[in-house]
Amino acid sequence: MLTAVSRQELKEVLMDGKSPGVKEPYFVISGEGGQNITVITPGTNGTEFNKTHGHFHTFQEVEVYHVVYGQGVLLMQRNDENGEAKEVRIVGLRPGSTVEVPSGYCHTIANVGKNYLVVIDNSPSSAKSHNSDSINEKQGLVYYIVDKKGEVGFDPNPNYRLHPQISTY
């Protein structure tokens, strides 16, 4: 099944949902047996690189992403019991790379390149396996991935009290 995610659906987690941006941010092709292909459109939403909505998993397994094409950044965070970020990790995405998102982490993927970013994951495709409620409440993850004069930067989300140091993997 092919699902297109609209800008309207993504607005609630953007740094500035009123600024101009990508009309169709990304597409998900859900397959049988928990394999999905996500295609993220290049571009920015204001100064923020185009991204996926982001979610926590409700299943207790590692989600594995394989990068097929393009260039991006995966940001994942682990929250405390009050919904504040207590650990933040980023991973650069290049064709051929594989990234594991541990159980208990929420994550988003940003396309920081000039072409489509294509990733394959092993996540169950049912809506019950993803939870975005706390991400929606905070208007995204703890950092926004932004274009800083041609370089990738990270702006803190003011809806979080704490902004842990970013670890790279």
C-alpha cells in the first residue's frame, strides 16, 4: 500500500509550520511481513530540512533502516518518564548504510541532500505499532535539523526544558 504524507500532516511537528515548504514531504510503501520503503523528498520547510513525522514504537524490537539512495540524518532520542529528552543520538545516512533504532527511542529522518532519500525498514506497518502523541504535543523532537548556510545544523526545540548533548554514531 502506498501512503503519501502531506505538508498539512507534517505541520504539527515542524519548527515553523507557517513557512513555505515541501508540498508532499514523503511517501511510504508498506509491504507484507513488516518491510516498508520510505521515500523522503528533498527540500526545506522554512530552514528545517524535510523530514518524516517521527514516532515511538509500541513493539519491543529494534527497528533497522537500510539506506538505498540519497543522503540524510536520523535523529533518535530517549525520553524520561516526564517526556523530556534524556539522550539524543544522530547518525549520518549514506547509500549502503544500516542503522538500528533501539526499542524505547523515538526517531525522525531528515533528507539533507539534493535528491530523494530512500530507506527500507523492518517496522510493522500497522498504525498500532507507532505512537506520535508525545512528539505532536512537543511539536517535534528535541532538536530540529536545519540548513545553516549550506551546512547541517541543530536548533533546539523550545517546547523541551532540557536539550541533552548530541552524540554521533
